[in-house]
Amino acid sequence: MMNSGKAPDGTPATPGILLAGGLARRMGGGDKPMRSIAGKPILARVIARLRPQCVSLILNANGDPARFAQFGLPVIADSVGDFPGPLAGILAGLDWVAANRPDTAWALSVAADCPFLPRDLVARLHQARIEQDAQIAVAASGGQSHHVIALWNVALREELRHALTVESIRKVESWMTRYSLATASWPAAPLDPFFNANTTDDLAEAERLAVLDGGS
């Protein structure tokens, strides 16, 4: 894992916020990132993909954090009540970064049920926000933006807190469009790197895709 101010390629050291707040209702309940693909938990695949790219990783999840103990990550719960969705997890992550890495200006958020994330995710999002002079950079594939997979300016956290607690904004897209927004795009074929597993059929498809992805 990176441990200095910049990665070897010059990318700013960037913490990763893994959003695991959603329950797998369409799979019968439980934590989606704990489901396995080719014998390996989805969350383990996400961690393996991001460790080389991020200076540190934290997991946003509510409930008993002990269920994630095997992964060895800090587990932070939402600080805003009533489970308002991914924006609350992003805020919790940005607060953690501000408290624990105060010299860090940028943080990545990802959905913790995306097992095939790009190996150049952090570098390309930084490239996009620099080239487009943006406060937020979002990932896209196949012409679709994936709003929870994004690079955030940590300085926006108080404005995000206000949006959540005073304005009751819940949709990630609704809030991020207030800011200068860059987009970095990846091809969706032969494998969409932002594929996420929401149903039992998705898990079966993920088994097939894991072969295309090299099984890692």
C-alpha cells in the first residue's frame, strides 16, 4: 500500500472509502460484499484491487463492525441517522480522512460490491479532475456514470453535511451536480469494470466474468 505523499506515478496519495451500507435484499438479505465469487468474497476482491492504488482503505458499514474483522480495515458507521444512503457513507469517510490524514485533499469512494474495479481507477480520476479543473471526478462506462465511484475534494465535507442534515438531500447525483464535475470513462466490453452484484443472477454472471478478469 502507498505510504507517502504521492504514488510512484505522481498521483496524490488517496484514501479509499468502501461503501458497504446496502443490504442484499434481492439476495435474501445480509451484506452484499460478503458474497463470494469463485471462492473469494467480493469485498476481498475490492480490497485487492484498490490496495495498490490507495494510501489507506476504510470501510463504511452500519451495525456490528465485528462481522468485517477478517479484512483488517477501520470500519466507520454513518454519522447521519436514518440510513440516508451512500452520501452519508461518503460523508463519514471524508470525516475520517480529515481527522486521520489532515494533509490529504482527495478521497476515493467506491461501492464495495464491485469486484472488477479498474487497476487505474485512482490515476485516471485524478487525471480527469486535473484536466477538467473539477472538484469531483466520477467514473463512467458504456455511457453511464457511476456516481458513487468518484474522487471527492475533502474540503466539500461541511457542505455535504449541510445538504444531508438541513436540506435532506439523498441522491448522490443530485448533490454532486452542484460542483464542477469531471468524468473518466472506461469501456464496458468485454468486461464492465463497474459491474456490481445485486441479484443471485448477477452472482452467476460474476462467476463468468471472473474468468475474463483473470480470476483475481
